[in-house]
Amino acid sequence: MGAFEDFVEVVKQTETMQALFQSLEKEPAKLLAAVCREYEVTKKAVPDHHLNLSGYFGEAILRALVSANLITREREDRFALYGYKPTEAGLKYYGAMQKEKNI
């Protein structure tokens, strides 16, 4: 193993990096759940300003959910840049994760 690979392994073992990896796994599910919950109540696209995009990668995770076709991005109204609606696949995953109590 070279110096770079050795360095990467040392950094990966830190508490901060472990929290980052956990965040990468959990935050997309939390964001999908937030979109699905509000959509179930309103039956309208969820305005971007209703979403909590704090965390490590909020905006990137939002783009990943759109790219994975789990939510769609739409121009909704004059009060938000975009609105987000879950797709059938997104609702399916949301329902399954709810049953498993993962979200």
C-alpha cells in the first residue's frame, strides 16, 4: 500500500469521517421521508424552503434523490424556486422503510 492509501485509511478511521459516512447513508432516507410526509398531506410539490437541507450534504443529497428518480423537481409557485414530489419509486421506498422503522 502506498502513502496515499495509507493516509486515506488513517483518516477514514477518525470519528469525524465515521460520522460523515453514517450521514451519507441516513440523510437521503430522512430527506425522502420529509418530502413524502408533506406530499401525503398536501398532494402538492413540497417547496424547497420547507426542506431542512442542513447536515453535511443537504443540497447534494437532494440532487441525488432527483437523479435516482425518487423525487421530481418542479417549478411550483412564485414563493419557491422549486417544489419536490416523490415518484412512485420514492413512495415505495418510503413505505417500505416506514414498515421497517428505518425512518
